[in-house]
Amino acid sequence: MPIDVHAHYIPQALIACARGRGAQMGVQVIDSAGTAPALAFSYGYKVRPFFPKLIERTAQRIAWLDSQRLDRQFVATWPDIYGYGLPRGDSAAWHRLLNDTLAEWCAENAARMSFVASVPLPNAEDAAAELGRAATLGAVAVMLASNIEGQNIGEFALDPLWARAEQLNMPIMIHPTATTPFPRAEKFGLRQSVNYTFDTTLGVASLIFSGVLDRFPKLTFVLSHGGGAYPYLAGRFDIMHARMDKAAQGDVARKAPSAYAPLMAYDTIVHAPKPLRFLADLVGIDRLVLGSDYSFPPADLAPLDSLRAAGFGITDMDLITEINPRRLFSRLDRK
């Protein structure tokens, strides 16, 4: 019963609610002729129009799961619409709406879908409170962006959120986002192929070096897109950890950065057999979970085939597709 732990969806109810009362929380729906709607935020940020698969009919999503022999999919909203730059009260209200509409859609499709929450950052107390509320709505995990309006997530004082997630046994999925300009990635598809993966790399590095994994050792972090470049650069991080001026750089990690690699989990969205085998060898087969990133252009639209192409046998595929997800996302079996 394979589980896809990394996918995205925006229910029509969210768009309808944003049309009706989004202005009250600094969010506006923008309609353009011939394209899907987009969102604009009061602090000046406008999101690209929604991708067709992001807002498709439920039947289409289920049909794709069936075609790929996937039993269940974890769905989060799109991190680009998290609106972390909204004023504090507006951000809290916006994430309540994001969570309420997605949780309701997942409940209506509970046989196949599981709800991944979001929280209003950077205020740690508000984020912790919303995480607790999302848990009552059935969240199996929470997704956080690798950066908050261009600043690495590990540079923020979020200990109340980390503590609440640890208390709830709520896995934290780290996902890249591109809400600030990066002109060098605007051509050649580099935003998707390079900028996003390195955003994950920067985010996880900031969590390691700032000591989050040391202070909260029971937290489960799940890294998107195979961990970005972190697995490949772990040795380079080790060298800098050993040689940098730690006080000047804010490096309080208690271990070499590579030592944290097998303590985290990674989805399988790397798009090539050899990198996937390298990842498994580096972190252990028990740290891999199946992902598709369904809804976006770089999605792996045949994730089980990707495992087979990497040479994983039946036993390892069972681990990656069901046993590991159920162990790491333990809240799934509470439903």
C-alpha cells in the first residue's frame, strides 16, 4: 500500500474563501484572462498563477494515484502562498484558513488523502498554537519553508514551535520556496532545478549549525527533493565546521554536520537512479520515503518506477513506500 508523502493541493474552497474574505487578512485573488487565478499579498508579493494540477478536480487526482498504484498521498498547500510577510494577525488568520480548507478536503477524501499543515511564521508562539490546532484537525505533519522572506529558517528564534512539534510527535517537512528575487535563476529553468534545491540546502544547514537538531533530538525532519545538495555537500560542511570561526559564524552544532544526515528523513524526488542510490548509501534505507511533488513541473510522475530504476528490490521498496512512512509519520495510524 504505497504512500506518497510529498504532494501539494489547493482546494477550491480556499480560493472561494480568499475571494470572499481574503482582503480582511491581506490576501487578494487575481484573475487573468486565460490563466488560473493567482494570489497577491498586502506586503507587495504576488504569486505565479496556480498550476493546473494544483487545483484540479478531486477525481483527476485520484485517477493519477490509481494509475501509479499509490494507495495514499500526503498533501500540503503551496509554500509560495504561505504569506510569511503578512502582519502577525493577518498571517495567523491566513494559516487558519489554509489549514481549515485543506483539512476539510482531506477529510472528505480520507480514504486516499492525508493533511499536511502550515503555520504562521516567523512568530513562534503563533506557529506553535496553530500547530496544536492543526493536530486536532488530523494533520500528519507540518510543512515549513526553508526560508522566511529570504532569511534561512534556522536563523529565527523558533524554539516554542520546535518544542510543540516534538511534544506532538509531528514531523516537520522542510520545503523550498522562492518568494524573493534571485535573478540568476530566472532563465533556463534554474529556479526549479537549482534555486529550490539549494534553498533546501541552505535551510537545513542553518538548522544544523544553529543547534536546532541538538536542542530537539526527538524531532523528525523530512527534507524535500532528497535533501537538496546537503547529502552531497556534507563533507564540505564538516570541513567548514572544523575550520571556521564558530563564534563569529554562529556555529553551535555539537557534531560534524554529516553526523546529522542519518538522523533526518528524505523523500526520493531526485530524478535519477545513481543519486538515489548514493542517498540511500549515505543516510540508510530506513531514512527514505517515497515522494512525487505532484502538482509542479519537476514532479516525479512515476515514483515507483524511479525506485525500480535505482535497483531497489521488493523488501527495500516496501520499506521506502510504506514501512518507513508509517514509522516516521506515526500520527497517520492515529486516524
